[in-house]
Amino acid sequence: MLHKALISCVFLGLSAPPALAATSALVVGVDIYPHEVSLDGAVKDARDVAQALTTADVGTIREFINEKATKDAIRAAWLELVGAATKGDMIIFTYAGHGAQMPELVAGSEPDGLDEFLELPGFDRSRAEATAKEIIVDNELNAWFAEAEAKGVQVLFVSDSCYSGGMNRSISGKTRLAPTVRAQLPPPSQEAVSGAAVKDADLSQVTILAASLESQPTPEVVIEGEPRGALSWSFARALEGAADRDSDGLISRVELEDYVFSNVKLQSEALQVPNFTPQVPRSDREIVLSLPRSATLADGNGAAATGRSAKLKPARDMGWTGKLALSVDGKAPTLANVGGSGVPYRWDAANGTFYTPNGDVAGEHVAADMVQGVVDKFILLDFLKVLAAQNPGKVSLTPVKDIYSSGDRLNFDAPQSGYANMLVFNLANTGEVQLLDAQIAGSGSHVFKLRDLEVVKPFGADHLVVISTSAPIDAVAAALSSPGVDASKFLRLLEERLDGTDTAVAIQPLYTRERGQ
């Protein structure tokens, strides 16, 4: 809960490719590690991305799943794609699976003394030297990318794995971080040595997007009822056209950055921040994706003129059911709108703790008569997430943490969006919907700021929401400012007014706890 004052894995720039440029793809996903903790969502990630590439009419797609993901097979596929490509073509390479670190192969080549590597199923750290050919070291990737660079072929590498870091929140899912290899290994290939000399500046045609900052792990989180990687899920939706906000068939660095940052934060519940390098685009109109077909989720009416997605599809058309999977420890209360499948939310009747499917504490001391309100809050939140995935807005919470402690001071910002109206509210961990601001056309600059917020009881998961829309919101704002409007009633108001409208939705998760816990 918030209190104000005293009141309760790197993007490098690309230029626009020629109209006839060809796109090919190499997709790797590994769940089953015979010698490591296996994952649950990496294969789903790879297949989702492959399907999105197919939908976009990408020509050659080489897919390697689980035991098929061997170093020799991946290397051969890469050489095939590079060999077939000509200047201006693009290769998309995606990886979902474990990442790890080991002592640097070339002394002095890494500031922290560690090389990062992608771990394939055949690697066994108990026989690290004998199985080292089943890892792909960052130096090797540099050398591979240089092969494409030499031909003028553009590369987009998306790595949904992690190499280091730790989190403060206790989640029940897995992380894509394998233990560090402590022994000094011999280079697994000549490229593992030569690639150490390749610098970012040498790869002007290469784009690398990592799932999280080096200080963060990459968790598997529950999306649409299944364990997934938030980056892969977001990237697949971007490929489908959701990131192409002006519907011109090209996805710029700014469009992809806005879309991926918003949706990774949204789907991971603010557990991770994608890593783009360089951190600023090399040009104002830097194009990072040009697909044969951009299957935009919006209908495109007026999008080019406004620079935004034009209309949202109804949430139910996008798979939203209006129900919530819930398990109850202890005596079950009578609840409406509970059902569905997938990993459930959980309520512990004995101590009143309400947990998200990721294992986060969503609310403390939730009594039986409060459970329905909390359930309704997350049904509403799922509806808003579907809308946000189509056209995400921008919000920020500073300082950035995955969990905040009592007494912490925060600043919340929603920048000017260009829409006619803005509605700002909080979905509290108690299930309440708390109106923070409503700005109607002609009423102001449509910039929202909250300064010096203090974290106070009750603790759990709040969600600050900003709806920017060209649809009228007077009635919604009036209803929300009236007593007795709970999440269920508010959902019905939004369903009637936002589906099919020109709207952007931004959601800022805010997890809190008692200091010292």
C-alpha cells in the first residue's frame, strides 16, 4: 500500500533493409537438461517464436528443440543461413534456455574475468572439459556474428536466458541460470579464441537483446496459465505486429524498445528489465525488424497519422476468459468467477496470505470476506494486461526495485501520451480500486506525477494503472470516484467502453513488504 506525505540479456543499430531483403531464422529452445535442473517454458517459448515467424512469412526457419539442440547442428544451421544470405538480408537467432558463466578463455578479455555461455543439453559440468563442445561461448557468438557482418547481413539475436544476479522476491518458478563453472576450461573452438577480439563497434549490423540486466536473473513466469519467458513471449507478440505502432511494416528500435520494455515488465511483474546495448539508438529512425508480412493486431485505421496503434481488439477475442484459477488451503469460501486452468493463484485460509501463480505474496491478512475482492482485482488486472499487450503505454517507478520495503520513498510518472483523456488508478493489494487522477480533454497537459510516495501497510502487490484513450472517460471517472465501485463493477465499465477503442494501457506492478522480512 502507498502513502503520500501523511496520507493513507544488447541492441546495436540497423539501417532499413532493401524492400526485397530476405529474412531467415534460427530458433533454439531447451527444457530438458539431463545434467542440470530442467526448465518448464523454454520449449514453449521457442515454438511460440517459430509460429510467429511462420505467420510473418519468414522463409527459412531452422528449429532445434531439446536433444536436437547440439552445437554441431546449430553451427551447421548458422553457416547455412549465412551462406544463403546476401547483403541486406536478415537472420533472426533466438535462444531460450540456461545461461551460465565460466573463467574467461582469453586472459584480460572480460572486465569481470568471466565468459558467458549458452548451455546445451549435452553439457555436463561434472565432466566439463570432456563436454565443453556442448556450450556456445559469447566469444563464439561474436565470431559467428562477424561472419554475417562480413557479408553485410543483418543479425538480430534474442537471448532469453541469464548469467548472473539474484532477486529479493521469493517466487515458485525456475530461473534460467545454471551454476557457474569454476574450473578453467580449454577453448571449445577456434572461434572461442578469435571472437574475444571482436568488439561491439565491429558489429554494426548486429542486434542483441538480452532478457534481463546482468544484476538480475531471468525467471520463468506464468503467462496465460503456463510457465514462460517474458522476453520470448513479448518478442513473439512483436513479430506478430503488435510492436509496429505506425503500421508501416517496419519495426523501429524505438517501437521495439517501447513494446518489449513495457511487456516484459508487465508479464514478469517487474522482476526483470531487458538489456539493450547501446542504450540509446544510433539514429532517430533505426529499423531493427523488417518482416515479409507484419500481421498487426490493430486494424491500422489512422495509425500512421497518429503514430499509435489505432484500435484494440476485444479482450475476449484475445483469449481473456474473465475467470481466475484459484486454489484454497483450508476451508474454501464461496467465490464467483473462479475457474479455468493453468497455474492457480492460492489463498492460505490459515494465515490470510494470497499468492500469485509465480509464488509472490499478493496480499497479507486477507480474510475470508476479502478474498472475492482480491480475486476480482486479478480478473480485472488480466483484462488490462490483454489490452496493454496490444498497445502498451509508458509509466515509471523510481528507484527501480523488484520489491520495496516499508518506509521506502517512491516517485511515479506517466508521461504525456498524446491521447485526449487519461485515467490513473491503483489496484490495491486488498482488492480496492483507488482513483488517483482523471484528466479529460482540455483539462490539462495529461502528464501525471506522484512524488514522495511512502510504502506502508498493508503489504503485498499493488498495480498502478494508466489508461490513455481517445474514448470518453467522464462516466468511468465519475463512477470510480463514487463509493461502492469495486473491481468487478469497474471491469464491466471498462469492458463496455475500451474494447475496440483507440487506447493505450500501462501497468506498473509494485510489490511491498515489511522492512527486515
